[in-house]
Amino acid sequence: MDWGGRSTTSTMSTGVVDELALELDENLADLSLEKTITSSLKTAEEIERLTVDERLGDIERAVYLLSSGQEVQRISVINNLPQLLRDHNNEAMRRVVPKVREVLHLANCELQDAATKVFVTIIEERIVTPAVYAQSFLQTILTNVDNRDPDISEAWLEVLLQVITCLPKDILKRDVLTVAVAKGQLSQSVQSRLASCRILGKIATRCDSFMIKRDILPLVTSLCQNVDYEVRACMCRQLDLVARGLGLEPTKSAILPELVELSNDEESCVRLAALETIVSLLSLLDDETCTQTIIPLVCKFCETAMRCEDSTLPAVARQFGRLCHGLSVNLTEDQKIWFLNFYCKLCVIGLVPDKTRVNDRQDASRASKQSPPILNLYREEDRHMECRRHCAFNFPCMVLFAGPRNFKTELHGTFASLCDDPNKCVRVTMASGFHEVAKMLGSNVLTIQGELISLLKDDSLEVIQGIISYLPDTLDAFARGGGNVITESKILGFGFDNLFLCRRVTGLSDLIPALLSAESATAASRNWRLHRDILDKYSHLPRCLTSEQIYGKITPMVFRHITTHRVLPVQLAAARTICVFMKYNRKLEQRQDMCGKLIAECCHSKNHRYRKLFIDICHFSLELFSKSFFKDNLYNYVVQLAQDPVPNVRLKFCSLLPSLKAQFKLPKDLQLLQQLETIVRRLLSMENDQDVVTAVRRAVFELDKIQMCVGSLTSKRQAEDDLLDQKKEEDEQLLLEMERRELEDSEGKAGGGSKAPTSAKGGDRRKTGTEGKNVGVSSTTASSAAKKVTRPAKTGSATGKRPPPSSSSNTSVTSTNRATKTGKAPGKKSTENATFAAPTASSASKVTSISAKAGKKSPPVPETNNNKPGKSRKGSDQNASTTVDGPSSSSGSSSSIKRTSSTSESRKGSSTSVTSPRVRQSSASNVASTNSTTRIKKTTVSKS
């Protein structure tokens, strides 16, 4: 609404406001008048007529209401008739059912409709026996089929067709077949003969072949030759049911001649019915019949339809896929070529050959292909458009018919023309079935990459919606069938699929501009639901694009919608997609950057909407990542929202409390559990908002139901959760290991492939030799061969100590759940906000390729926060252990952070002092202030 135009002058604005106020006052006055109407809805006479004596029983009341009640009361009795028959069968059959038949004789449509539903319910639920039903209800149905009102007659005919399936053969022959034969006579009306055709087709499904030949087939033949074309068409559609009741041989001798004659009928609707019946009968007929009779008949039918271009041509296009599929085993090579050529003609029918449709979106490589021209003028537009739309729907079937190997030579040009058809409906149909074609092509799928780009860049949102709806299946087909691929060395879990082979097709980088174009077109529209679907489907891009491609091109766009879009479902879809990108990104630095941005832009945002969104991000992280990752990277940030000044944020945080407790495992997470209990007690005692108090109390009940895992004492469900979490940890550690190996390979090539000698314990200690920086893996356990990030330990802790970072230009990443720093500017890259957690020892020991290698030093990073010495805890392993007396760096300005190592899972309760983040920060600062330097002592324990 243009509010600016309404305020051009003050006088006009005042007049409009006065009119609106006056209209509002009148509406309120009318509303007050309506509220005064309380008791005068019915007159005394009407109330008297609707009043029934309460002392009457169910049967007496039903008889009374059917005899002298109002219409609404009669409908109520009829609807309650099945229950009356269950409770009072004999009395209801003797007194109520006769009254119902009397009422139906002159009843209106509403009462008739209620009776049709009740009559079907009675026979389907077997409330009465078939014999009783035939005597009391079937005759009523047959009588009402002849009702003068066509709507009522059609309704009761549908009831009769449903009842036929429940009645025995003797009743059908005695009561129903005789009526059908009588109605099918030439002297009857067209309506009666049409009803006879439908009844005969339904009875044929319940009778044996002999009965059909003797009692039904003569009348069927007569109705197929009826003088009225409507009767011929109706009977032709029932020939499929009659033929299946007769069997193959009688069908060949009795039904096929009639079908051939009907396919040559002068009326198009009869020919159309004949074509539909032929398609339905293909599964019944043998090869000889198909070869000698059906194939020539179909070819002649198609040629006639193409020559006449009448109403049967869209029907041919609609049934063409089923025809080719059913006849494929009986066709010769020449006949297959004929069917393919006819299909290609149908795909471009109605397009003027001398004018082409200019399509700037078409890929330049398709200009050299021998594709039919794309045209923009029509003859008999609607009919021809329907033909091409049906051809587009049948295209997957035609790919199966021609074979994937022949797709490029036989069908690719037609496929390109349909994808660029000038009519939007045709392109929408092609987009909706694109994934089916992609899956069928297999290794040849890259042939249609240009058409995928064209559809993604289409001007119509409906076309984009069609291609986006099945985009994961399409991308999966490209990833599995692409020829030029990069294959990872390990199988990773992805989404709802248990396993997938991470294949990245190098040629699919051309899809990125098209994907961004589709998202941009959707974002510019008001269809936020489609925009949400696109962002959600983009979470499947790691199937076929590399981490660099996603991080450089897709991730910035998704992040922009997290922080700028106004629609919450779109923000949630974007946030979950970012979490998926972060899970499967192979670069640690990029994962840290994405995690840090989520914390800075959402958790530390000044807008409460984004702080609430961060809680949803935590839900996604709990679903996608391991428990260790969440506890080490997001836990300390999300618990700060318990003290958020906005009540809605605290209310949202309460929904996360049960999930937080489920992440803990005693005794190693005892302090985190105590911290969570403290937060809950503070909320219960100090919260002023009533809604938040209610949510906290509700969360307390849920928290009490959660059983904590204590060591190895776990329930069956907890054991299953542990296995799932272990699998997530293994995948996370695998990414670290693959990145380490790639780094070593690249450095080995740069340094001439030289390697440092291994230690006496067999630990593989390689030095990068670049600028004096050490790159490696800590040797605390054999299973934690991936990179680890050390955690600042409390001064005087009873835990063991890890090797500190190197003193000069050490590189390390700050642990988000151990370092409590808040002075970062928004948007600034902070390593404290982006730690990627490695798996624990229980899961890492299962990765043989990793556990075969011993420790390497963590790559340290200079830390801007001064005087925070990094110390590590004691890591226990069956094969080796390392004790380190870790000093701070020589400059006193380096602090180390923790990449979740496998030793973090084996924290000992008796010898481990667990402190809160504040205590650890304070103690670390005290130690840092001394600027003392200690020496690293490494103790080697021989393998047992």
C-alpha cells in the first residue's frame, strides 16, 4: 500500500483519517449489537419441534426423529445408523432401516450424501451379513441409481461400485448382473447404458472366465458397437478389466478385434479411450501379440494423430513413455529409431522453424550441438504446449528407452531444447525431472551440465524451485558420475546418509556462478520459503565441490544472510548450512574462521535476535559435531547467555539446558556439571521474568530425567549415543590427519622430500624446515596423531604437563572453552573463538592409520595476550606416556590453546584438579607475571 500518496496534503490526510475513524466506530457498534443476541436465535415453536422426550430409548428416538423430526435430526440418525446396528441389530433392522428407506425416497442432496457414506461403512465393516445387506440395503442402492437428479444418481452409482467388491458372486449374479444387463439394452437411456458399462467392468473383476464369456461378454461387444459415442468410449475404458478377467487367449480372440476397431473410430474421444486401454493391456499381452498387432496399431495411431493434430495428440504425448517402456522388448532397431524420431518431433511441435528464441542464459558450448531450434511463436498454443509438457514429463523414460550410451547422439539435442523451451510450464517439468535424468546417465552426466546451469539461471522462480527441490540428488549424481574427480582416501559420514565417498568433480566449478545466481534471484523476490529451501539444499554442496570453492564463493553469501536477513527460517537454514560447511571443511584455519565469525556475529552481537540465533546454532552443532567439539568451542560462550539482559534470550537458553547436560560424562565433566547446576540455581532464585521461571522449572524436570554416563557404566541407549559420538570424533580427527598429511606432502616437495630422523620410540618427528617453525603432532598418545591444541592448566595442578609451544615464532590456536577473552572487536579474526576439536582417545584409537604414528609437536602461534603460560595435562596411553614440565615462552607472551586431544578423555578424578575458566585464567595470569622459564623434560616409557 502506498502510504506516501495518501499524505500529499494535510487536508486530504485529515479527511481520510476521519472516514476511517467513522467506519471503525460503525463496525464497533455493529459488533456490540451482535453481542446482545443471546437467547432469541430460535422461536418457541422451533424449540418445541426440536425437543425430544428424554425417556425414549435409542430405537424409539431414531424412529420418532425419522418420522417427524427436522432435516438435521434425520441426518443425525442416519449418521448414527452403524452404531445402532451394532448395539440393537434386530430392532434397528426391523424398525429403523425401513424408515431410512422411506426418508431417502424424497430426501435432499445433503441427506442422500450422508446415506451413501453410511451404506458403504456398513458393508465394509461387516456390521451385517452380505445376505442381510443384499436384502435390506442393496435394493435401496439399485433404486437410487435411477434417481432423476444426475448428481444423486452418480453418488449412488459410486456406492454400488464400492459395494460390488464386498459382495459374494451369487448375490452379484442374482441381484446386480441382471440390473446391469437390463440397463445396457439399446432401449435404455444413455445415462443407464453408461452406468451399465461401469457396472459390467466392476463385476468382471469378481467373476471367473466362464461366467464372463457366458453372461458379460455378449453385452460388452454390443456396447462397444453402440450408436452413441459416449457409450462406446465408456465401454472401451472397461475393456482392460474385462480382459484381465477373461485371460490371454479369450482376450486375443474377443477383445483385441473390438479394440482395433475402436482405435479407428471416427470420434476422437473413442480413439483416446482405445489408446489408454492399449497401454493398460501391454502387461497382459504376449510377445507375439505385441509384435504382430499392437506395434503396427500404435504406429498407425501416432501417425494419424500427428497428421491431424487433433485432441488425441496430447494424449499420445502423455502415454508415449509407457508405450515405449512396455513395447521396448518387442521392438526392432528400426522401430526404436522410429519411436525416438517421433518423440523428437513431439518435443518441438508447435514451434515456428523460422524464428528462434534468444536465450542469453544458454551455455556457449551448446551452440555447436545439433539441437532443434528454440522458437517463440505457436500454432494452437495450448494443445502444442501440452504435448511438449507431456514429452518433458516422459523424458526420463525415453532415456531408459534409448539407453544412457546413446543419450548424446539421440536425445541430448531434444533435452537441450526442452530445457530452453519458451513456455515456462515445459521448463518447470524438465527442472522437476532433471535429477532422474542425471541418475540414469551415470558416467555421462557431465553432458548435461550446461542444461543444469541454464535452469539454475532461469528467469522464472518456478523453474528454480523445480531444480532446487531435488538438487541434492542431482549433485550426488554429478559427484558419483563425473569423470574428472578428486577422490578422498577415506569414507566420511554425511548428513542423513551413513557413508559417502567424498568425490569432488573439478569441472563442477562452473556451477558456482549458477548456484549464486539462483540464490540471488530468490533473495530478490518475496518467496522466503524458496529462499530457505535453497540455503538448506546448499548444505549438500560438500558432496561435489572442494572446501576452497565453498569457503571462497558460497560461505560469504550464506554468512551474509545469517547477519542481515529479516526472516528467521532463512537465518536458521543459513546457520545450519554454515555448520555443515564447517564440519566438512578440510582446512583448520578456515574452520576456525567460520566458528569465530559465528561467535563474534551472533553470540557477541548487540542485537538480541542474533544472540537467540546463536542458541539455535548450538542446537545444530550438537547434532552435527561431537561432544568434545561442543564443550571445547561453544559451551563457555553459550552459558554466558544465561545472564543475558534480554528475557527472551534467557527463555531461549532454557530450551538448551537438557541438551547441555546430555553432553557430560562423569567423572571428567564433573566441574561442567556443577557449573550448569549453579546456572540453573541462579536462574531459579534470581530470575524476575515469569515466563523464564516457568521455562526453567520445565527444564529442571527434563534435566532430572537425563541419566549421566559414569565411566563405563552406561545403558544401552547411552552406549548407542557414545558410538555415534565416537564416529563423529573419528571423522573430525580424520580431517586433521588429512590436512597434516597434505601439509607434509607439500612441504616435502618444497624441501626436496627430506625427512627428520625418528625418535628411539618410533615416534615420527618431521620438521618443516620453513622459517624455523615446528609443525607436528604431540606425542601424548599413539592414537592422537592429528594436531592438538594445548589447554592452559591451573598452577599447581596435579595433572601432567604437556610440551609447551616453541619460544620464537610459535603458532597455536586458543581454546574457546578455556580462554575467557572478551575484548575482541566484532568481525576481527580471533583464534580464541575458533578452535576445532580433535577426537578423544576412545575414538581415535580406532583409526589405525592415525594410531600407527607417534607424537608430534603442535604448531605454535604468537599470542597477543601477554603473560599466559600454556601447560598441558598428563596424557595416559597403553603404549607410551609423556610428562612435560612446561614453562611459558622466553618472552612470556605466548599462550597455548587446546585442540581436543585424545588425552583429554582420560582425565583422572583423583589426580586431576578441575577449575573453572575464571580460576584458570587468574592462576595462569599469576604464573605469567613471574616470567619464569623452566625446562622441558621428556620421559620415555617403554612399551609393555
